[in-house]
Amino acid sequence: MTESARSARDAEAVSRFVESFAAQLVEAGMQRMPARVFAALLSSDEGAMTSAELGEQLRISPAAVSGAVRYLAQQHMVSREREPGSRRERYRVHSNQWYEAVTNREAVLKRWEGALREGVTSLGADTPAGRRMAETLAFFEFVDGELAAMMERWRARREQLFGSTGSE
Amino acid sequence: MTESARSARDAEAVSRFVESFAAQLVEAGMQRMPARVFAALLSSDEGAMTSAELGEQLRISPAAVSGAVRYLAQQHMVSREREPGSRRERYRVHSNQWYEAVTNREAVLKRWEGALREGVTSLGADTPAGRRMAETLAFFEFVDGELAAMMERWRARREQLFGSTGSE
DNA sequence: CGCTCCTTTCAGAAATTTGTGAAGTTAAGG
DNA sequence: CCTTAACTTCACAAATTTCTGAAAGGAGCG
């Protein structure tokens, strides 16, 4: 193994990981470009890349990067940084922040709950269908509360495992 | 309100619920037809419908019903029943079983964990990127265990709220 | 101010996904 | 066995989504 092969990141190994992890995310329902961009950021040593770097690694246009990053930022999975004294932007995964975002399906759950509540009243709370929906609703309300508690426990465990870096 | 309007299920109210709940599921990443079929089953008094009933309510072809049901069955969100002495099939939501299936992302999590594990070794456990992935991996392993415990607590709570029907 | 570098927006081409009709398959019931 | 009722598969048309190149926008720097 040559000096450069030891010190440089093996671009091909990185790319293999990026594409295979992205494929898993896609299979779980994520759009392709956001998934690839996210995987690339996750596997970068900095945890951050510029638009140009992303475009080069993934072989996609600046427009595609822009769209993917907008989506990821809306989901709070990455944040945007401005390099001081430059119009270049960097996109960053905050290593703990991102799965907090993934886990925080609060908005989704609330909408489901809303639809179910309407279903219960419009079909009648005393009908079999109404009762089934009421039970489903109770389940989601339960999950709501449990998720928050679970993330609290994770933070404690994380500190125990890796030591706290607070905001990293 | 006429007699028939009081006793018959209000087809339009049912349809409104079905389409709005399905829309939420679609927004969360589910395919359209499976989402609509699932919502229709959920809002039926029996908790079960035949292929023909589904086709009529949703205005879709038998082929579309077939595809949607196959998907839902694979996900263990519905089960198929054979009406004795008939070649007609009924598709049923087991009201507690289905969200156990939704919550059971074990297969998905395991695949994510596999990809991450490979990433850690191929990028090097001693690199910043490797450490980030190792932490993410630890998070998913943690979630794995938590979900099982959460569902256990739900079963207890469910019984407390609704009384046990065992297998319904 | 104006130049230049970077990002975003937009219209359209290309690829993918979706749902249908029609043919094919299976099994109940005479 | 043969008929017939039901579900499934398949090829294709339509609709939708995705990604790009090109043009527009905006922020730093001289």
C-alpha cells in the first residue's frame, strides 16, 4: 500500500458506502438525491461539504444539489453554513441532531391523529369502525409521548458511550 | 334525517375519511393504492372487505386491488381470508396487528445497521467519519431495543383502556 | 458601482412509476 | 370433467417525477 493510498481517503470505498447507504434510505421511502447527498455528508470526515464537492462526488448538477439540500434543510437533517468571506456555502450534518430530526415525526403523527379524530366523529364513536379508529388514535397518542422519553434516554446513553461533546 | 340516512353508513362521509387519511399516508411515503385500500379497510365496520367491494368504493380495477393487497400483505398490515365455500377472498385489518407491523421496522433497521457497519470498517473506525457512523449505528441498535419495550408497554395500556379482547 | 463567483429558479427532456384492459390461472360446484 | 367465478399477471398508455442546461439572482470584493 502506497503512502498516498494510506493517507488519502479511498475515494472508491467512500463512494461504495455512499451509494449503498443511500440505496437503503431510498428503499425506506426517501427521495434519491436527498438520500445520496445525505449519505455523502455523513461519510465525509468534516461532516460538511460544499455544493461543488457534492456535485463532483455524486456526479450531479448544481441544480440537483440545490434541490436536495433544500429538502434536507427543511427536514432539519442538515444545516447550512456560510464560509466567512466567501459566497460558498457548506452543508453540514450535526451528528446527533440529524437523527433527532428523523425520530421527531411529531408533525406527521399530529396530522394522522387529526385525520383519525375526524374519522371517529364522522363515522360515529359508537360504530365498530369508529371504535377501531379510536383505538388507533390512542396508539398514536401513546407513541407521541414514548418517543420523547426514548430520546431522553438515548442522550444519557450516548454520553455514557461516547462522552459528551455537548453540541459537537 | 331519514330512516335510511340514519341507519346506513354515510357513504360519502366514509369516502371523505378514506381519501383524507390515505392522503396522509401517501405524504408519509406510502404508495397511493395501498394507502387507499388500507384506509378503506380501516373504516369498514367489519374491518374486512372483498376485492369487489374495494374496487367499487375506490373506483379502481381488480388489478389495482390485487397489487395493493399483495403489498399490504407482505408488510403484514392486512391478512387474507378465504370465505368458506367460495372463491371470494376477504382482506382484513387486525386492528392491533397492523400497527405492530408498522412499528416493527426491524428489517429496515437491520439493513441500515448492516450498511453502517460496513461503512465503519471500510472507512476506518479511527477516522472522524468512521466515528460518526459508529455513533449512528449505536443509535439504531438502541432504538431496536426500545421499540420492543415500547410495544410491550402499549399492550398493557391498551388492555387498560379498552379491555382485552386477546386476539380480536 | 460593477465584476465575478456561487446559488437558485425554471422549462423541458428523459426516465420511472402507476393503473388499466385483456389474457391467463386456479379452484368451486355441478 | 366442464363451466364459471374469482384472482393474478402482463404489456402498454398515461401521468408523474426527476434531473439537467440555461438564465436569473445576489453577495462579496475591488
